[in-house]
Amino acid sequence: MFPLLFYTITDKCISCGKCARVCPLENISMLDGKPRWNGNCTHCMACICGCPTEAIEYKFISKGKRRYYMMEE
């Protein structure tokens, strides 16, 4: 299980839910308007790359790194 503590949700989050929709494993649910990762994450980074406001970071690894916008809804 990979808890939320590996992920940082910044104040850029607009509660759009796109991270939950693009997750191929349906591992993200929205709780109080913020994403919550459940126990089936494979670190595909679809949530990070799919976030329209770049509000999701994975530890320090993704911070300041380029996003890959190749996922369509």
C-alpha cells in the first residue's frame, strides 16, 4: 500500500477529479475534494501527468520535473 504521505497535494488542486479518472487501476478516490490513493498504486504517474494544474507531487522526485501530457479523457 502506498499512502498519501508519498504524494503531496498542493494548493493548486482545483478538485477536478481528473487524477481519479485517469488512474488505470481506479486506485484514486476523491475525499473532501482532494485525491486519496488506495492500496493498489503501481506508480504509473498517470495522476501526476494528468493533473491540469500540476498540483500532485510524488515525494521530492517529481518536484520541478516536466509533465507528460499524453493522456486523453
